[in-house]
Amino acid sequence: MKKKVLLGMILAAVIVTGVWIINPFKGKTALLNPINNLQKEAKEITPSETLLEYQDPSGFTFSYPDNLSIVKNDIEDESTYADIQLTAKDVNGSLSLKISDSKFTTIEEWLKLNKDASIQVPKEVSLGTLKGREVKLNDRLLLGVLDKGIFFDIEIPRIEEKFWMKVYEKVLANFSFAAPETTSTQTGVSSDDVVFESEEVVE
């Protein structure tokens, strides 16, 4: 009789121990699953196929997904014509576009500045009708275009890279030049206007 009681107690102890060991793993799995699901949902966010058009008074236009926001940063010097940033509400990172006067005489001078940090051989990329160079660094992707002393710079930090590369491709595919807006003044044309290579100026 005592042996049966002892065996029963041992069996009960084994069952309780087994349940205790299994349950913590189930609990941890249950806690981890929501995090994994959130990560999967975040990875599935993609740029919208519906595009909005942005026209800049300095003489260029491009299209961008309508689930992004566009910000025009304040320009504090006369050598900068445009300083724009595209951001997404639920995605880290951004795409920045800056156009300014440059001291570079050739695009190779700009490439030399990024040569040591580059992890990719620079490749030729078109921005509208202009040819530029794309360089991939450890922490960001850069596009540089030089035309008649004016430098076009696009930068994408390598955060949520898959998302922002799709945005980048859409911007490049729809980038074009247009006649800049002019402001009537006593002297004629506003000093803020800039004319790019592919524009036709009618006199």
C-alpha cells in the first residue's frame, strides 16, 4: 500500500514538473509572436503606386508616392537652389535632394571624396537628361550629378533600404526639367531663378 502511494506521489511530481517546464516556453512563444508579427507587417510596407507631382520654382519636377510627405528645408544661402526631403510616417529613413552651386569642375572630384568609404564601384545613373554617378557607402547611398557648376545631390541613409530604393527609383524615373517660375521685378527676372542645361529659355 505504501509503495502504491509513493509511486503515485512520484508520478504526480513528474507530471507537475513536466507541465511547469513546458508552460514557460509556451508563454515565451506567445510573447514573441506579436513582435514577430509586427516586424513582418513593418517589412511589408511599400511605397504607394499612386504618385503626386512636385514642381520646384527653380526649374525641375518629379513624382513621388502619395504615402510620403515632402518637406522643403529653409535655404539660408544664395548658393543653394533647392533642399528637399521625402519622409514616410511608418518607415525610418528618408530621401534628400539638394541642388546648389559647386566648386567641383568634374564629377570625378566628387567621387574621390567618397572613394575610400565606397563598397560599390560607382555606376552611371540618369537624373532627367543629365548623367551622374551613384555610390553606395556603408551607411548611405549617394547620387551626384554635375552640370555647368551646379551640383545635384541625392542621399538615402541605408535604413529600411528596400523601401527607400523603390522611392529612389520612382523619383529618378519621373525627374525632369521645366522652365523655372519667374517673378516680375523692376530689373526683370528674380535672382532666385536658375536655369538648367535641358531648359529652353525663350527671349
